[in-house]
Amino acid sequence: MHNIHIAGTGIWHPEQKVSNEEIVNSYNSYVDNYNSVNEDSIKDGSVAAMEHSSVEFIEKASGIQSRYVIDKEGILDINRMMPRVHNEHEDRLSIHAKAGLEAAVKAMEQANVRVSDIDAVIVGTSHAARNYPAVAIEIQNELGIKGYAYDMLVGCSSTTFAINNAFSDIASGLANTILVINPEISTPFVNFTHRDKHFIFGDGCAASIIQKDSTSEKSFKILDRKLYTQFSNNIRSNYSYLNRAAVDNKPNDELLFHQNGRGVFKEVCPLVAELISSQLKSNDIDPKNISKFWLHQANGKMIRLITSKILGTDDFNPEIAPMPIKEYGNLASVGSLFAFNLNNDLNSGQKGVICSFGAGYSVCSIIVEKN
């Protein structure tokens, strides 16, 4: 019987970093300008005044202190409030492919694999660059990989679902080594004029090599996978090709990222904690024997609450649940793999859990063991 491993990982993020102070100053300047322009309408009650944001509010609500973004200038420009990007064009690489290639090279180096070793490419993301051709095939072409490639999207669980698909493909005999890439270029989809959303997301990408019988010193054996989905509108995007032909026109704000934060917190935390707890129990693993919980990096409070529910105590070493969200912000589906890549210095035989969760609702939890 063959073992299947995460043989290596690599991450990429933009060079430009935005602090909470910078994003708050920009947002508050936008608010002041908006309230000034709409002063008369605000006075007669036909328009609601906008409220300031604050560093204290952001850090208390999310635990985020900064984020890396593809275009800082556009995001902080109060006359634009969004990054500047180029449309997809056949004469140049997509932004997703560029990020994916950067992360892929690092993952291949760590896993000690060559292009000729790779049988397939899977791109999993919550923010698709386009409908077709697949970004995975674009990356496959750039690297010169033979075999097959495809894109998939499962909201904020896309990264772990893609790793699961790679595992299944290898277990079925379709491939021996698969490159999984998870580009999350989220900031173009954020409404930076909305107080409850303007601080949440950063941009980043991770890649992983999933391989049968890996001999890499950095590899982790995949012991178990558990997937679950449950429909909810609490995290939603209404943007698609249908908007062009829609007879009920909607403003951009209604088409972009939408989240009922309180509803998500209330419903998802117990769902994820129960799923991981039952998974560990079915594998006869005591939660106290898990060295790391690499969880979805949506919110610091969620990470702490889920971990405490699994362990049955609030008194645990915070290092057991790494939170790169502090520096990188919410990276959508790829946050859990950033946590894994940056904090996986386990000893041989030690175990950890990689878990993504979010829109759908969707959850995928993967138990791994250091070689």
C-alpha cells in the first residue's frame, strides 16, 4: 500500500504592504469626503452618514494588523478605493498564473521534484480569473508539464479541496505527483468603501506538491481527509457572466463580496470544531496529540474558539494554532496553507490538522503526520 504526502509547499505574496493605520486613514478620508458631498441629504435624512473606522475596531474584530496587496496606491486612493489591474488578455500571463508560478517553483524546490516528475496541475481558488481557458492549463503550459490540468472553486475551502482531489487522483492511479496551486487575488473583489469589509483581505498564493511515496525531508503523510458542505448565503458573491444580460440591474456593491459576519461566526465555529473532533475520534487520535492546527485564517477569534472547542479548554499554548492573519490578513482559501508553510517545524511522527472553511458552507480537514 502506497502513502501519499504533501511533499513540499511554497508561498508568494506581493511586495506592497498596507498597515491598519494606512487603510484606516484612507477610509476615514473617504468617509469625510462622502459626508461633505452629501451634507444636505444627510441633514434631511434621505442619506445616512458614513462612520469612521479605527485601528482598534479592526484589530478587535479580526486580529488583522496588516496585509500584502497587489496595488497599494489604488486601494488607498480615496477617489478610486480599489487596486489597479489589467483585463485578462491572450498576449500576457494572467495575474493568477504569475502568482502561481512563483509559488510553484518554491514548492518544487522544497519537494525536490522536477517538471518531468509532475503528472497534473490543479488550481483551486475562491476568486476565478476567468471562465476559460483554465489557469491550471496556462501554468501547465508555462512550466512544460505533460498530463492534465484543471481549475476548481469551492469558496474558502478551495485549497484543501484541491489537495483532496490531488490525493484522490493519485490514489486512483491517475497520477503519481500533482502540483496544486491556490492563487487568491482577493482585493479586486473587495468594497474598500464599506466599513465592515475594507480591512479584511490581502493577496497571496500557495503551491503544494502532492506525491506518492515521497522521500522529501519536508514531507507530511496524509493520514485522513474529511469533507462537508452545507448551503448558506451568509458568504456570497453575485458576480458572474450573467450580470451582462441581467434585466434586474444591480450596483457593484451588491455584486461583490458579501458576508454576514455574525451569522458566519455563530454557525461555522461549532460546525468546524465538531467536524475536526469527530475526524480525530474516528482516527483514534487524542486532540492533545495534535501538535498544530493550521486553520483557515478568516478571523483570530474564530481560530481561538474552534481550537478551544476541539481541545476542550481555553487554556492552550497559542503557538498550537498559528495566526499569520496578523501580518497577511484574510487570504481566502489559501490562509490555512500559509499557516502550514510558515509553521510546520514538527518532529518525525508528530501530527497536525490543515483545515479550510467558509463560503458554501464548505469544510475540508486533512490530518497529516511528519515523516
